Amino acid sequence: TTYQKGEREMIIIVEGMDGTGKTTLIQQLAHHLDVKPKKFVKSSGPYEDFKRTLVASTIPEIIELETASAKGWPIKRLYDRFPLISEAVYGPILRGHNCFGGLYYPLRGRLLALKTVIIYCRPDRGVIHTNVQQTPQMSGVREHFSELLDAYDKLFVELTESPVNSYITLFDYTRDEVRELIYNIRGFYGRGS
């Protein structure tokens, strides 16, 4: 990966329900920002070892991001969801609990203390509902569609109202331009177009 001036540290998280345009946006960001996307969880959904796997992969990832940031090492990441955000939505609704338990808020605080871009993909409810109905989904998503979407909306209001070192924004693929989003991301990291 080539790091342009001002892009030594670039941590981008793309969040939202299935059917919100995440995959397409991630592909476009990966191309324009020259970064390979990272996905923690496959779409097939939670298994019995979900907690162990998710927590075990998230903690070292946060430590690596913190270390690189503190030492000024180049780090450029593009995440297709980040467990500390998506698990706060899916866990309680689909499994009855957030698998991070008491680690959730301390770990989330550590993530948000980094200079992070969080993009919440959120077209209109009707668009998402249509998309969710037309594609295969993880068990429980269709049945709990409204609860999941409302929980994501609530979480992102909470995140934007929290004191963070992050740039948090909404992206609606039916209205917004990727070019403008990239400009804003680069501006957040101290470099224009």
C-alpha cells in the first residue's frame, strides 16, 4: 500500500444493515483510497463460538491500531463493519446479549479515541426493506428488520453525541456522492482531494 502525505493513519469503518449499500461503498473506497477491506464476520451469522472468535479477534486489532497510532507507524484500514459497533445492534436483538459484555464500553472508547472515520450507510427505510427482502439474510434479520434498523439509528445518534476523536457521517447511496465522501475523509485526515 502506498501512503500519501496525510494518509499515514487512516482507519475507516463502514457500518449499516445489509441492503444499505455497504459492499458497493467499500469497493469504491478501497479503489480510490488504495486500501484492502477487512471483514471480521462472514454473513452466515453467529455460531456457538461467536463470542470467543469475535472478542479474540477484536482486542488484538484494537491494540494494533493503538500501537501504530501511538508510534506514528503507517496504518491504513477499511473495515466492513467493526464488531464493537455492529455487535451492539445485532447481539442483543438476535442473540439476547452483546457478546462483549462488560468489555464493550471500554473497548469502544478505545476505538473511538483513535482518529477514525465511521460511515453509517443509511438510505431510506423502504429502500433497505426492499433490498433485505430480495437477498439472502442471516437468520433473524428479516423477522427483526425494524428493531435492527431502529437500534442502528439509535446507536449512531449516541455515537455522534459522544465526545470522540472520530468523524462520524451518514451515507445514502441513493443521494450522496462517493467523491464528496472521499474528499471529506481526506480532509479529516488533513489532506484534501
